[in-house]
Amino acid sequence: MFIYISLILLFMGSTAIYLSKKPKLSNALMIEGLPGIGYIGKNVVDYLIDELKAEKFGEILSSYFPPLVLMNPKKNGLIEELKNEFYFVKKRKDIKHDLILLTGDTQSIDMQGHFIIGRKIIEAVQSFDVKRVITLGGFSTGALSKKKPRVFGAGTNEKIINEFEKYNVLFKKSPIDQIIGASGILLSIAKRHKMDGVCLMGETSGILTADPRSTEEVVNVLAQYFGFKINLDKLEIRAKEMDKIIKKIEKIKENIVSSKKVQNNQLGYIG
């Protein structure tokens, strides 16, 4: 009985890409930023979409996304399906390449779904002459820090690693052992499709929901690589706000530690 139900669910799984237009792109690059650690990838791509005035041209809907709908942020009572979205920017004076930007509400919650959705994404963008894939994510240290966040990387070949090392991305002797989720799977599938790929991971505590300081560092790497000028004022304001939150958290921790020391001293010696 259970095997029968599992087989039905397996074959019911579906993923579809809907395109509202087909932009003519040449020798393009895709930048992926889906929700993950510190929301770094998503926040970077969403920021680029706004700053570069990217145009939406497609959506991905999948039964491998979580079983829920979102309420419209305008509080009008309408629902919104979970989806991933494609945007594009054409090559121009301040941008050296045609770009496809992939953002979204979620990643797959199913292991098989990651491969199915990833394959559909790569096959779709390859039809728009995408030659290189850049995936974005976060690397969690597990601890808050006032230090400038580092950007770690992993590439599909030495050539792309050498290119990004020029912008202080750390590839060699990295503390990272594996890349879980879309950022890693998309690189693997891209490599099989003879496409170059690199994953950029901003260093973050993993404690806070979003990390604008790490987001800013990843945006800086991309701005240098692509040669476009981008206004970072909004990110810097968020980073300063986050620094204040970190200071408050550290103060709370200090008070807790201090309180425990006082309690221990009051216990005295019992023997």
C-alpha cells in the first residue's frame, strides 16, 4: 500500500517554466540567488534586480516547493504562489554582458526536486545562450563577528577560479567541505552541460535571518567582476543597523555570563 502511494506521489511531481517573453541574449551569464543561509544569495540578486532595472520574463512553479501560499504583502487578502523568477538585463555601457538573474521565494524541499528543478533551469537558460553560471549563498560560522566578512568560492575549473581570485575571493584551503542546495546542484548540472560555473559564499554568523554586511561584500565582488557601478548606500544603511543589533546581542550575552558568575560565587563550597 505504502509503495503504491509513494509511486503515485513520485509521478505526480511536476515542475514547469512559464515565459512571458523570450529576450534575445548573446554570450550571457546567469546569477542565481535563492533563499539560504543569511539570505545572502537572494538579497544580492534582489538588490541587483532593483539597481540594474532588470525586466522579468519568466517563472518556475513546482510541486517540489513547500505546500503553502503567501499572502499578498499589500494586505489585500489575495494569495501568491511560491515561485522562482527569471529577470534579464541587456549588455550596455555600464554592463559588459547580457545577464539572467534568478531569484525566488524558496528552494525545493525534496532531494529529487533539487535535481529536477536544477536541470530545467540550466536547460532553459542554455537556450538563451548562457555560457557561465554564478550561484550565490552563505557560509555559516556559527558566531557573530565585527570583522569584515570574507567571500569564499568554489568553481568548476581552474580558469574561473583564477578570474575570481583577483577580487579576493578565497578558494584554496577553504573551511567549506560541501555546498548544499541549489547553489551546488546548479554548478554540477552546469558543468555537465559544458558551462563554466562558480559559487560565491558570503561569510555570515548563520544566527541572524539576513546579513547585509555579507551581502554587500558579495555585491562588491560582482560589481568588480562585471565592471558595473552600483549604489551601495541602501546596503550600507542596513549594515549599520545590523551592527547595532549585533552589539545589543553581545551585550545581552555579557550580562548572562556576568549573572552566571555571580550565581556561582554565591553557591560557596559544599562538602
